[in-house]
Amino acid sequence: MESIARWPLRATGLDDAPLRGLPGSTSFAELYHLLRDPRAFFHDRFERYGRVFKSRLVYPVVFAVGDEANRSMLVTRRHDVAFGAGYAATNVEKIFAGSMMLQDGEDHRRTRDLLSPAVGTLAIKESANAVRTVWSHAADRIGERGGGDCYEMAERGTFDAAANVLTGLSLGAETDSFRPHFRGLIDGVMAPTKLRIPLGRLDRALKSREALFDLLRPRVEAARRVEPVALLGKLAHHRDENGKPIATDDIIGHILLLFWAGYDTTASSAAWILHELAYRADWQLRLREELRAGGDITSNGECPQLNNFLFEIERMYPSALFFPRIALADLEIGGLTIPKRSTVFYSPYMSHRDPEAFENPNVFDPDRFSAARGASRAVATKLVGFGGGPRICLGKSFAKLQLKIMIKTILERFHLEPDPNARPSVLALPIHHPSHSLIRARSLH
């Protein structure tokens, strides 16, 4: 049997002959246009070519957009696309070497089965107290400064929450000492080359990775000797069916991946929430009144307006615009054939802007998910901001919990409004979030 591990290397060649039957362009200018304005790139190609089109990101690729493409790659034909092999063609292969993101098949199933029980505990009520403490401190800082930059406020809060809940790091100096290393690590994912050039972006990221391993090894060993606290402690105490513990460096690898997934992407959503609330006094009032009525934010069945608001944030502003896969067989999507061995991307951003899936897709309207809309109600299962199917994001429940706690904490204390001097823009890659969105926070008390 031919090794799947070799396919990304062969799929990333410069030959676009296998894709000549597909609409689109494989001009070397495609990457320039994507990087210059990623969101405009998707809208333009979608309007010109439809839901399946070829492009070039150094090497020829295919983008598949819409509900049919998402269902095919994430559910019905998930065995015909390789998740791990897709990421192996990127710098994830070096930054998160050995992680679940690079696994497929039985290897992935075993790792997910290992992590699921521990990660599942992050979403239950016992985790809420730690997150409330983090966002209470964040609200204190916001109040002292009278507001600030949406992304900077969101990034600080979600970093502290992830550090505290995932690793057990104490808030303050201990957490702050880890911050530059994590930022350096994540920055390397978008390095322009997989070659480690001295002093280059990838080189700096790998040095940050080494520093994080050095810092976390003593914590893992210490966690083995005490009652399990946070995800790190739970993994430190785990034993397989033969009574064997997880190797220390394997635990750290899992922690770093989950930290990235649970922090950077949640910071994106949190920033968009602050931005939208500042510009929508009506939704501030609606959510504040619902939360004051005493709904249980840890329950998905209560606070329907809050749930719908978060659905719309996910729909309009997914943290990643696209995700890679490798086709293990020919894929038929939208009447077109995506050839075996192609690098194929699905796009939460453009799929959520597809008018066949969502009416008036470029309008921010949380009420589209309301039961009051009846038959015209938007279907939340068409959202893929957290992925879908068996490989749906492990940290989804924890992310939603944190965002709800953030909203409740902020709206209890402040009225938000845009800073009139702000000139907000959008940073779409690598993580999609508002940039230079300055807001003011006026105390309600």
C-alpha cells in the first residue's frame, strides 16, 4: 500500500495538470491576492467560479465551499480525505510535531479517546469558577482603562483562562512569563517556508517550543505527585490499559496543541463579540436583560438569545477562514471531480456566507437562528467554525462556556460603545479578528 505520508509532498508539486478540468486559476498571482485581502479573495472567486474552484498557494490547490462540501469532507466521505496529511504540508508539522492534528485513522482515534475524557471536564460547571475569576480580573482592567482594543482585551483574558484551566498556571507573573513563548510558537505556524532559517520566523517559533518544553517538564513531573488539577494534572495521572503513564513530552505536546486551539481561536471570537456589542446597543440591552433574568449560561437549553448571538458570531466571524485536507480518492462535489491526491480546503468563512445556506448572509442578524422565524429559521448545524463530524473541535464546549462567561461579566458592569477616534479594520490571517477596534467601557454602577 502506498504511504499516505508521502502524498502531501507529491500533492504540493507545481504541476496543475490534474486540476485542468476545474474552474479557477493556478496563476502564481493567486497567493498574492489571497494574502493581500483574504476575505475579498473568497468572495471574488466564489462569485466567479462557484463552490468548487482551483487556486495556487505556492502549489496548486482546490477550495470547496458550501454545505455539500462540508458534509462530504467532515462526515459522509471523511475517510476519503486526510486531515493529518493536510496539516503535514504546513508548518504545523514542525510546530506541533507528533500531535493529534497530524494524525489520521486509528492513531487519531486513540489520541482523541485519550484526550476526550480530560478535555470534557473543561466544559462542566467546576471549570466555570476559574473562568469567572479570570474574566472578573479582566473586567477590572477594562474598568481601570475605560475600554481599549477589542483584540488586546480578548487575547489577554482568553490566554489567562487557557493557562489557568489547561495547565494550572497561577494568574499574574507565572502566566505572564509563559505568554511570549506561546505567542512565538503560534507565530511560526504562518512562517512563509518550512525551512528552518537561523533567526527566521520558524526558527524563533521552534526555539519558543523548546523553551515551553523546558518550562513545562517540571510541572508535569510535579503534577504526577499530587491530586490532579487542570488538564495537565489529569493527563499526568492517566494510565493506559497496561498501567503505563503518558510520556512527559507527549503530555506537553497535547497541552500545547490544545492551548493553541483553545486560546487563539477563542480570542478571535471574544474580540468579535466585544466589537459587535460596542456597535449594537440593542443587543447589549437584550442580552443584559436575559442574563439578569437568571438563565443558566452553562446550559445550552437556556438563554436562547445568548446562544443565537454566539451562533451568529461563529457564522460571520469564524476564527480560521479555511482548513486543509488531502484527497485520498476522487471527490465528487457540486458535479465536479476533485482528483485524488489534491490538496483541498474547506472554508467556514465562505460557506457561512453562502446565500443557499443563509439568507442575507453578509448581514449580522442573530435572530436568524430564533425559533420565532419558523420555517425560515437558519440551521445552526450548517455552521463549521468548530469543524464537524467525529473530528469536531475537542474544546468547543469550553470555548462556548468561556465566551458566555465573558459576555455576562462584561455586560453586568459596562455599557460598551465605539471609540469615535477608532478606525477598525480586519486581520484575516492567520487568525480572523478585528484590528484597531477601540471601544469605550462606561460603568453601569
